[in-house]
Amino acid sequence: MSLLVEDCPSLAQKILAKDKGYFIPGASFNIKKHPDVLMRIIDEYNKCK
């Protein structure tokens, strides 16, 4: 995911660092959190300058 947003270094770093709210574990059973994380990443990417 961080490679997809590499033109926004601050967001890519949050994803690489697995900051809370920017990471979905591979064995996650709480599928309700996935859309929240993805929307947070999309929103921040769209606001990135």
C-alpha cells in the first residue's frame, strides 16, 4: 500500500510504520475496521500536497 502512495511521503511513512489507523493486519477478523482504515488513507492521500 505504501508504494501506491509514495508521492505522499508523510502518508507512506505512516503506512510503513504501521501507525494505528493506517494498518490492517493480515490476520484481521474485524472486517468493520477495514473500510475505516482505507477511507482514512484515501482521504489523507487526496489532501496531500
